Amino acid sequence: MTDLDHNAKGQEIRRTEAVGQPEQRTTETDWYPGGTIKEIRAPGKTTRFTYTQGDGLGRLASRTEIDTTTHSAPYATQGLSRTWSYSYTYHDAPANLKVATVTVDGPRTDVNDITVQHVNPAGRIYRVEQQNGTGAPLVNEVTEFSAEGLPKTIVDPNGTVTQLAYTPRGWLKSRTVVTPQGSVTTTYAYDLVGQVTQVTLPTGTQLNYQYDAAHRLQAISTQDNERIEYELTAQGAHRIERILSSSGSLRRLVHQEFDDLGRLWKSFGVQDQVLETNQYDENGNLVRITDAYQQPILRAFDGLNRLRTQTERDTGATQYEYNAQDQLVSITDPNGLTTAWVVDGFGRKIQETSPDRGTTVYRYDLADNLIQKTDARNSVTKYSYDALNRLTEMQYPASAQDNVSLKYDETSLPTANGSIANKGKGRLTSAIVANGDKIQWAYDALGNITNDVRVQEGKTFQTTYTYNVAGQLATLTYPSGRELSYGYDNKGRIHQLRSRENSSKSWTTLANNLSYEPFGPLTGFTWGNGLTETLSYDTHYQPETIQTRSGSTDVRNLQYGFNLANELDHLTDAKTPARSQLFSYDPNGRLSQAQGQYGTLAYQYDLTGNRVSQAQTNASDGQNFTESYQYPANTHRLTQVNASGQGGQNRSFQYSAAGNLTQDERYTYVYNAANRLTQVLSGPAVIAEYRYNHLGERISKTIDGKTTQFIYGPNHQLLAEHHQDGSAIRDYVYLGNKLLAMVDADTTTNPDTGTKADLAITLKGATGNSVKQPDGRYQVTYKVNVQNAGGSAAENVVLTNTFPATDVNLVSYTASQGICTEDGSSCDLGTVSAGQTATVTLIASKGQKAKENFSASVTTSSEESNTDNNSATAAFGGAFGLWIMAFLTAMLSLRSLTAKRALNRKNTISTACLLLCGLSLMGANTSQAEQIYYVHTDHLNTPTLVTDQNKTVVWEGVRKPFGETEEVVNTVRQPIRFPGQYFDGETGLAYNLMRDYDARVGRYVQSDPIGLDGGINTYGYGYQNPVLNVDPDGEFGVPGLVMGATVNLVAQFGANLYVSHDFWRSVRCVDWLDVAVSGAMGFVSPGLIGNLIRGQAGPAGLTVAQMRYIYFTKTLPVGFALKKGLNYDLSKEGRCGSTEDECEGLGLGAAISSVTQW
């Protein structure tokens, strides 16, 4: 119940909510005699207002907020105040009736955070100036109005012109952005009552709209009559949604039922079974959600309608506590562990106490920008901002070389080839690290990124993008010089993708003839090597089949089935039936059992989702084991794994105060001030070193002095690997969020006719099976030394290790340099300099003491003076082993001789040799022209196999549910695992952008950097359902199923209609580029794809830099909203705002949003 008290004038002076209940709260309001508000006293905060004529008369002059909370820890909050000031000039002074300018001085006192709005005599805002604190203000200006006062021409800070045209009735007729490439125009058509009947996008795509007699949207169709049709309830809710192909066949069906108040009651599955049933209390709060198996989630609310308890289907209950301002102050998870926050009167979290991350303290400036963070390790990070509240510096007092300076508004980008024009005003243009690393971005008139120039380890890597007149990505040029070319169909969806090594080479088609479901995901295409890919879906656009064929022969045939709760029930491998899998789940949707080639795996969890046991039975290789997982009572940090049987692993873990893994049974892990893993140690020996940029991307890994550099695209996709000297190793090619191909660089070399390399292998130092392990097996260590005894460096050195064929498991390995595959069978050692020795140590286990041979061989792209010592063999067994040098056969000598004679006078490998020498050349020299490898992914976009230009399978991985991968074919290196993951053979972990993942225990080794925003379990992966969910950023799980444009479109429309209850606003607020492109790229959150194509996600604003390291709430200049908790909020992209005729974010609504704001 709420009590309202009023004064004699009928003005509310007191509001008491939840009367008589524990959460009762009171807000009081004082009024000036003239009827304006003087003061509002709410719990925790008082707000005061003054006016230009005093005593509440005139225009608003100031607004002051005062913190009235009484916190003393982590610091005192009471009495803190901040003020916004407003001043005016007039066209008609001294009458002061017509405002000429409005100047808003923000709350900060360290900068002039001033915005000036200019108003013409007709009362229309025509110019907005924003002081950035470093030079001329950013100016948005309307230079022309229509006779009716509607803006016709808008000029942004970069000089980009947007032209708006209207019908005689004042409805927007067209929006044209004038660019150097041409005009980008979107047009609108209406019926007689002003309903949008057609939108024509810059791509030429047409969307047509039909309505019923009540002016409610009934159908959307394209120019070739692909349709979305709606059946509506009496209240206008979408009861049935159908998607039809151009021939009229049903492709997608969504069925929902609503109660008499228009609230969602039931949702239905593919078989029209009830997926969920919702129940509400008398206040409209959702209190019960019952699934297809009649298992309920129960939710309880307090007198202020705030969620207080949620009881999951396994009876685990999460409890929520709030302060009087409705701010969360604690969450107690089902295990009884509490995360608590101290929140000041301005609603800012100033301290977090977490059972996993420890205590973190936050300090803010008067504009709510985070200016200092001190984590549980007492590691301090400081932040600075310009007058527009854009992040300008990140400082690490304990590690000054990592300090980052961010710059904005630069209008040129200097490069080695000259300066590049940059439409950079209002955008992030440079990120400069004190150690010399930096990233610079250039933009076009539409805000698309045109150049991404990165300096890493003193080397420069430039990625360039061009766009067609509609703003779609047309070409991408890698730092290596490789070019990609994108072709689109008449709906703006990718139809073809081509590649060439550089601008002087001919094009190679990577994917062609792409087809799609209507308003939906990809259905098929032809690979560049001639293989065909066919994907089919059920009527919820869930995958049914993924089939790869060579002619009529299956290369891969995966078939999917779902249970009544829409959980993945089975994955049938029709080509290799032994690899088929069955899945079962607990009541909370967590994977509880999996059956496959690996046998039966059973998982158990505690109430918060921590794995407490893993058991493998019925394993074909006899590796049956049980593992139990141990956690302290006061945290979710895994500390011990105890194994019994064969194949399990005994593990131990220690953590820092901030929740980062610092020690396990193998290594010590070292972190920087930003909680990123920077070093891995084995005793005093450095196993690996890692470096990151300010976006959280890992830009290099160094093993034994050899560095691999990584280059990323604007949405954190790994684009390329390069050597330390800048030379290319590999480029990665994507089709949306799907890894499509890997292209290895041309490694053809010009051998030195003088000094040559001379590689020799020795095997020694085995400890054999003298120590019996707890699992009953015997352990042996192989130490492989690859020594270059020649006078010249050996380039592209590859070590191949061959284990006995049966009953041998690799436990771990370390390499002094380079990268090894997950099973240790192949190691890319890079360059071995003259006189240098590279060492690889492999630890394996075997069930019996019987001796069997282990062998190793090495190749290089450089010419060798002697190849007779490139192989060695050792016997598996004995306390110290019997090591025997194995010289190459006469065939190997013949290979070397043949290859040497095949060199032409220019000391390059001749075409004749490439055609005639065959295996002889391959044995002597692994130099090669660029190699294109096609990556075939599953429903999660996780690679399952790789084929070459000859359609040969060159990599194939068999994966356990949580990502443990056996490489059954590994002719080429393929390090990508789950989406966003890069496997590190040196540790057995997978780098996952913001964290590192350990597939062996199915969890991250660091606590989630976004805390509980990523889920109640801050170490878990994909909510413990890795066959359905993925976590590309290492922060929170999302559905991995490809959903296509329909999800995107429906999500935007649904949100807009829900907010505005007005279709016109919903249509114009949709980001149509987002919809069009997402059909080609699979399911992505609404708004993201359009921004990626425009270059307005990631580095285009303050997005990732702030999202990753800063807790604060901001809506950035590019419209990308962030929310507290190291999280980003895409919910405003292409959405309607809460006020009349307002759109938030980007897309078609952006210009209209600007119109309404003038």
C-alpha cells in the first residue's frame, strides 16, 4: 500500500510506500509558492532546485544533489554534493521570453563540462556545442528547417550531412546521408492514416507492412514475398508468429498465449508442447515459472515489488536485499555465500565484498565516472576523463609501463605511407600505451572504421576496411596484405566471400552461393574447395542437420534433436556413428550426463552450480575414473580434485585474494594490475609470457624468447598471427561469428647458398616408469632436444613426435619455444638460430611397463647441410630408458639431394620441382606457398574438422562436452576451441578473451570480471550447459544456436512495441542494417552487428575500454550504453526510448532521434 499526502494546493508533499511493511520508505517534497519543486528528500539523497527569478520563478537555474547516506566504510559518504547549473541568453532581452542559448554546466569542478544549446527565434534548437576540454567544441547543427519547422539538413561534428525529406503531412519521407562514396538513402511510404507501409533500405531491400482494421501490424514482407505474419490477441499481443518462404511454405512458427491482462502465460515448443507456464501475483509480478516437466521456479517479492527470493527447480534459493533506493546491496546464493555492496546516495557501488573476488573499493568523480579501483590484492587502477566524460587515461601506479592514454576527435591518422583522413570527431581515435604499443582508428562519414593501425613490440600492423555505398563491409585487408571481398544479395545478406594473397594476385572464392531461411539463418553454401555445406532447422530455427559433402559423399553429417524443454537431447554423427552423443540435464538445465565415444560421463553440481563430481564409465579405452571436487565453505574457488580409477587427474589449486588461479600442481601463474595472466612459471623457469592491450585482447605470447603476435578485428575476433619480426604466420577469415577459413602465409624461402642450417635431434633424460602413479599407471618423461649445429638459422622448424599407438596418454608438455598441438604430436618451434637448442619435454603415462618405441623427427623450410640426424627413437620403459639414434634411410638422403638439385639459379624452389619432386621435396623442405584451410564448425561455431584445397581432412577434433579435445587428425595446427577460445598447449588452458578456461575441470581459472552479472557462479562456463551455451568473451554465457535475423528483428520490434505501444515508432527505431546482416551472421544481440559493420562497436567509442575495466553507467556519444558491473548493455541499440517520439541508439532511428532532440 502507498500513502500520498498533499498540501492545500493539491501538490504531493509526502509519499509513503509499502506502509506497515519492513521495507516502508518515505519521500517528501517541498514546493515554492509559484508551484515549482524546491526540494525532494528521498532515502539516501536530497535534491534541491533554484530558479532564475528566485522564489521558484523563472527557468531552472540549478539542481543540487546531496548524499545523505551515513556510510563510513570504505569511506564517508554523508554530505557529498554535486550541482548542475543552467544559464540563458535571450533574443528579446530584457523581456527574456525567447531563449537564444541554454548553457548547462555539469557537476564536475576539474573540467569545464559545458554544453551550449542554440535556439532560433522560433524556439527550435539548431546548434549544440559540447566542450571536450582539449580544443574546439564538438558541434551538431541543423542548417535548414522545413516551412513546418522540421529539420531538413543536419551536419555532425565531422561535417557529414544528413538530409531529411517529408511528406506534405510532415511524415519522414527519406533520410539521406551524403558521403564521398555517394548518397546513402532510406525511404518510407505510408497509408492514408500515417502507418508505414514500406521501408526501402540503402541496399535496395524493401520491407512492406500490412495492418488490420485496428491499425495493428499483421505482416511484414520482402520484395520477393518472404513474410512474417502475426496472429494477435484482443490486446494486440503476438499470439502466433509465422515466417513463410516466398513460395508460401511455413519455415518458422512461434506460439505464445497471454492472459486477460496481456501478460505472457504460456510459450510452446516445436511440437506445440508447453515449454513454460507463467503465473503472476496481484501486482503483476512473475511468481512461478513451470517448465515442460512441471518443475517450477518460485519467485517471491516484497512490498515494493522487488524480487527477494528465487527458488530454482532443484530447490536452491537465491536471496536479494535492497536499500531504500531499490539498489541491490546483497545477493546470497544457494550455497549461502553472500556478495554484498556498499551503495552511496547517488546509487553508485563504492565497495563490493565477494566470496570469490574479495573486497574491491571504487571511487568516482561528481559525474559518476569511476576514477579509482582498488581490488582485493590492493592493486590500484586510476582513471581520468575529458569534459565529455570520455575515458582518457588508465593508470597503474605499480606498473607504469601499462598506463594507457586514450585520444578522441583526431581528424587525421598518420601512417608510414602518409596521412589518412579521419572522420574522428566524437569517436575514439587512439589508444597509446606507455610501453610503446598503440592502436589508432580512422573512420568514414558513416562512422565505419576504415583503418585499424596497431603497433605491437615495435612492429606496425594495419588492417583496412572499405564499404559499399550502403555502408556494408566491401573489403577487408589484413596486415599481411591479404584481401577479402564481400558480395551481397538483394536483401543485404552476404552471398559470396573471396580472398587473394595481395592486390597483385587473383581472387580465390572461399564461400559462394550462400542461402538463408527467410528472416533467418544460413542454410547452405559452397566452400572454396568445392565441398557443399547444408544446414536445416526446425520451426524454431533450431538446428536439425549440418551436412558437409563432397559430391554425394558425406564428409560430415551431424543431426540434432531436442527434448521437451528445448534442450539438446542428442547429436547424431551419421558419418561416424560411434561419435554420436546423448545428453541429459538436471532440473536447472545443467548438463548431468553425456554418452559418446568417450563412454558415459556423469556430472554432479552443488546448488550454486559448482561441479562436485565427474565420473567416466564404459570408456572404450578402459579409462574409467571418478573425480571429486573440493571447495572451501566460504568461496566457490576450486581447491582440490581427487581422482580414482584410470584416466582421472589429481589436481590442486591456489588463488590470489582477487580470485585468480596462482598455483596448481604444475605451474605458478602471475597476473598484472588488471588481473590478466602475464606469466606462467615452472619453478624459476618461465614457461610463457603474455601481453594484452587496453581492450583486454591478448596481443602476444612469448615462449623461450620467441614471440607470436595476435591481431584482432573490431569485435575481438582473432584476425591474424604474426612472428615477432612482423612477418605473417596465419590469417583467420570469418563469416559473421563463424570461423570460415585459416590461411597460412607463404613460407617459400630463398635458401642461403653459403652457410646452411643443420638440425639434429637427441632424446635423453627419461625417468621411465620407475614411479607408479596414484591412478595405477606408469609415468615416463621424454626430453627432445633440437639443436641447430649449422651456420645459418633454421626457419619454420616443425617437430613431429610419435607415441606408441596404444595405451599411452600425454599428461603434459613444456616447450622452450613455439606452440605444440594439444596432444603434443606436433610442435611449431619457429626459428632455431645457429648454435641454438630448442627443447620440448613431454610427460606421458602408460598402463604397463612393456617397452615401446617413441620417435621424433624435425623439418625446416631452410636448406640443411645434413638431414641424416633429423630423427631419433627411444624405447618406452626402463628407469632411464634405452635411447637409440635412428638415422634417416637412403630415401631421406635422396629427398635432400633431389630438393637441392631442384633449386633454380635464383635460389628459389622451381615450379618443375613442385610438380615432379612430390614427397621428396616435402621431406626435405617444408616451404610452401600460402595454404587455405576451410574450418567446419558445429552448432556452437566450434571447429570439428578442417579441410584443405584438395578436400582432404587435415585436422579433426573429437570433443568431450566441456571442451577436452582429442586431435584425431592434426596435419595442420588448429588452436580454436569454443567460440572466443584459443588453446595454449603450454598450459592446457584456453585463452577466452577476458579470462582463461580449463576444459579439464569445466570452469574458468579466474572469477568473472563482471561479477554476478555473468551468473550466480563466477567460475562456471556457459551455465554448466556447454552443449547449448557459449561464452565468447569469457564473461557470460549466451545461446550458441544459430538463430538468424528473425531473433534480431523480433527482439527489436518486440522491445519497441512494448515500450512505445506504437508501431511507427517501433519501425523507425529498428536498426535495419542489424536485421539484414544478422541473417548472414547468425544470432547476435540486437544492434551489435549493425554497429560492427559501421565500426561503432568495440573501439569506435568508449565501449570496450570502459566496459572491461570500469564500473559506471554512461550512454556514450556513439549510442553504445554501458551499465555498472563491467558489463555492456546492448539493449538500447535500435530501440525506442521511454519518452514520446524518441529512439535510442543507432540505425534508422538515429537520425529521427536527432530530429526529435532538436
